[in-house]
Amino acid sequence: MIYTYDGSFFGYLSAVFDGWHDGVEQIEDICLEAEEASLFSESRFVTTDDGKARRILDGLLRQCGPKACHYFYYAFLSEPKKGGMILLGYLRKAFYYKGTFLNHRSEADIWTVCEWARKTGNERHKLLGLARFQELSDGMLYCRLKPTCCVIPVMAPHFIRRLPGERWVLHDTGRGFGVYYDREKPVMVTIPDVQAEPELSDDELAIERAWQNYYRTIAIPSRKNEALRRNFMPKKYWPTLIEMK
């Protein structure tokens, strides 16, 4: 049986719950509905159920500790291709070893999930330093990003602490969604693919021009080193930086 879900974290956990209930040995794969490609296996779409998902998370936290939940969630956010069964293997081994599961990182599923989690954590760390907010004409702060991993949800708490009195949005342009904060609580929102540039405030335009002039003025052409620059700041992040426009 192939279990499919809507792509959300709780959707995946709901599929795991149903598969576990039906008999984990019969699970052939857990994947997005769009990724299902088998002609010879029966498939079943699992509707997201917060109650089922929380039962798995609560059990993982209670029996294995917060690190087990951290690695599992961050690994999921790395969006690994064909990763549904490896994540399931991690869950099974975490529940088997319980509090000592970190002593078994040499096992393939645990090692792979920890590496995926590290990838997500590294990108989150980089983008917290590279994120650039722009003030829109209505006073809201807007940050456009295009990360490899789905790090927007785990970046939001940092900016809630740093900018508690502002309205802002983190926009993942590659996935078409974002996190909107209205000075009270964050909300996941769908953001359509709009080609037009957002309308910036006059103050923002003036500050951007001043920063770009300063950036060009201090540059030393003879010391320009594109290879070294890419080592410190991957080129995939350049389009979102004001100074690179």
C-alpha cells in the first residue's frame, strides 16, 4: 500500500499513523500525491488529522526527548526526495531505542535523518543573517527568500522575538507561501506568484539607494574575488540582497 498526503508535516504524520494502524509491514511508500507513480500498488490518500499527528509527536517527545522531535521535523523540512520511508524508519528506531536513540547514529535511517536535519539547520542559520526586510508603502516589512529547504517556518520565531511590534511577512517565492505576523501571532499564508515588484515606501527607496551607493563606493575593483564571495555567500541567495540589484 502506498500512502499519500498533502505535503504538510501533519499530513505526513497522519499517513504514518494510518499506515502504522493498518500494519507497518505493508507500507510500500509514503509520498506526496503528485509523486505517486506505481502501476502495480494500491494507493490511499490520507486526510490530514491534527489529532493523529499530535499523538505521534507527543509519544516521540515523551519517549525519546526533544532532540528526536527536532531532528525529525528539520529532516522533513529538507524535503528529501523519496524520503518518506527513511523518515518512517527513523521513527520506528527512535521508538525502539527510546531515550538512547542518539547512541545509535551509525544506523542508516538515524544517520540520514540527522544529516537532513543538519542541512536544514545550516540553511536557517545562513538566512537569518542574509534576510533583508523592505518597508512597503503601507508600513509592513517584507522579506523575499528562495531557500533550498523549507526553512521559513523555523525562521519565523526568531523574527517574532526581534520584531515584536512590527507587521511583517517572510515570503518563500519558490514554494508560494509565507509567514505573516500581525504583531500578535504568526499565520501561514499562500502568496500567489505575482511578477510585479511590491510598492516600497519613500523612506525604503532612499535607504536602498544610499546603501547601494555606499556598497559601490567602498568596493576595491582590484581585490574583487567572485570565487571567495561565493564561498561565503552562495550565489543562489544573491537575487534577494539589496546590494546585488
